Amino acid sequence: MPRTISLKELVKKNGSMATMLLVVIFVGMGEKMAERFLPLYLIALGGSTWAVGFLNSMDNLLSALYSFPGGYLSDRIGFKKSLQLFTAVAMFGYLLVILVPAWQAVLVGSVFFIAWTAVSLPAIMSMVSKVVPKERRALGVSVHSFTKRIPMALGPIAGGAIIGAFGRVDGVRIAFGAAFVMGLVALILMQRFMADDVVEKADLDRRKATRTRDLFSPALRSLLASDILIRFAEQIPYAFVVIWAVDNNRLTALQFGLLTTIEMVTAMLVYIPVAWMSDRYGKKPFVLITFGFFTAFPLVLLFSRSFPMFVVAFIIRGLKEFGEPTRKALIMDLAPEEAKARTFGAYYLIRDVIVAIAALSSAWLWNISPAANFITAACFGVVGSALFAVFGRDVRKAA
């Protein structure tokens, strides 16, 4: 017989979830005001395209390396303490960029502020799995993804306006100053309103008994392999999109911020209806459609030479989020019940370490030509989509 949830417990859970969403907005808003313009900032401070490619590679590699300890800590000390620790680490990275106006300081600071998204995601997914029923997980993840896109939509516009007013160097540093303040607000919210996540000794014993190699079922391995190839398609052009738009095709920083807003709004419009359908009709078709949009974006970007065409490209980029919450929900469904956060972290560790290699090659491809960069990315997308179409499994089929 299922355990009855008391009103007090329900309020606690909803309060923690609401606080988590506010934290995502505050930290994300501060981060996205500056993060999208870091390639321009690096070059303005004397860095080369190799520094841009290295930053993107670091982003993937460090996100990978932080994912597993993020999941491990969440399973060990609970999601609240984990999120507080990760936010404080990110704030330290912001301070380095604010206080030291050198491109080398960006690379050092990124070791800390890249950490938040990577290490916090397993903790957030662990919270969702505890609060949301299994048959509604895609919808629960979509609520988080929807909320996360609010700062991703608004942050670049604010950042573009600040850079337009104060220049690339001072503007980015001012944006990071705002990020620091918003991180401080997030810490206060977590301490005041997020319920303590008590980890029982019996839970710890079960988690210790689950070996890392037992975390991945054949169905989860298939999803991981396809996802790796799709992330090659995403990350090879990722750092150079802003350079292609602003330097090669003479868009303004504000216009690029508007394009990012269009991307985020597009994603937000499809999240909830797609999650509703995937919870009822199976997750594989929606994940496969998502992989198709990942593949199409670099090809459309290659032919984007005017602002209206860039709008079309960024709508497609927004549609690549079509089934992303569904994919995350599928990971949780396929993960062992006693090790959700650890499995999520291990998945991202393996994926992003491999993808970091592709990101490092992005500068080499870009220096050959933008076409070489974009077409290579699309080819990886085709292979990844085909692999998932043949070998990918839904939860019910996998079971």
C-alpha cells in the first residue's frame, strides 16, 4: 500500500522545488549575462581563436569531471548542501574575472564558474525524482528546463545591452559583478526556504552496494553512445556561433542577444506539450526528433548571412530542445532507484569527457573554414541520429 504524504511534507517538498526554480533563475540570469559573450571578451583581451576553442573544450571537460562528484555529493550529503556548495564555488570564479582583466584569468575563473551547471544538475534531477511521480518525470524535468530558459532568454539581452553601453571588456566584467550579487541572493534563498535533505543511513548503504559499472543498462548505454555523437554536432560549432554572427556577418551584440532570446522562447513553447505527450506515448520518438534538429542547425547556420536568416537558424536551434527534458527523464527512468544522482553524474562524466575532444578540434576546423566546421558537425549528427533510430529503446521496451 503506497505511503500517504502528509500536508506538511507536501508543502515542504513544493517549497524546496519552488526555491530550486528561483535559484536556477537567479544564478542562471547572472551567468548568461556574460557567458555567451566570453569568446568576444577573450579576443578583446588579446586571446586567439585557439583560446576560444580551449575555453569551449574546458567547458565540456570540466562539466564532465564535475558531473560525477556532483552526483556523488548529492547522494551523500543531500541536494540542499550540494547546491549551496556549488553556488559558492561559482561565485569565486566570478570574482576572478571581475578582479583580473586578462584572458588567462577567464580560463582560470572558468574552472570555478563552469562548475555550477554541471555539478548542480545531478542534485536537481535527484530532487525531481524524489518529488515527482515516475509517470510524470518528463513533465517535472520540463518544468525545470522551462524555468532554466528564462534567464537564458533574458540574460543575453541584458548582457548585450551592457556590452553595447560599456564596451566588450568593461561590459563583461560588470555583467559578472551582477552574477556575483545574484549568486549571493540564491544562497540566501536556499538557506531560508529550502528544506534540509536528510540522507538516511539505510539509503547510504544501498548506494554503496551499487557498483559504478552496474549503473548502466544496455538501453542506457545505447542512449549514451548516440548522445555523444549528437553532442559532437552541437559542440564543434558552439563557441564560434557568436563569432560567425558578429564578426563574419556584422550583427551587433544586441542582435545576437535577441537571437538567443528567440532560441530560448522557441524551446520554452515546446517543453510542456512535448513532455505531456512523451509521458503518454513513449520517449524515443521525441528524443529522435530532437537529434534531427541538432543535426540541422549547423547546416542552416552555414547559409545564414542576414538577420532574418539567423532568426530561422536560431528557431531551429531552439527546437533542438524539443525532447531534451524527455532525454533526461529517460536517463532517470533507466537508472537504478538507489543511485539516480550518481548515474546521472556518471552519464554526463563519460559523455562530456569524450565530447571535450571534439570541442578542442573545433578551432582547427574553424581555421580551415567555417564551412568545414559546420559540415563536420552535421555529419556527426547524422550518424548519432541513425544510431539511436536503430538501437534506442523506450523504458517499457527496455524493461
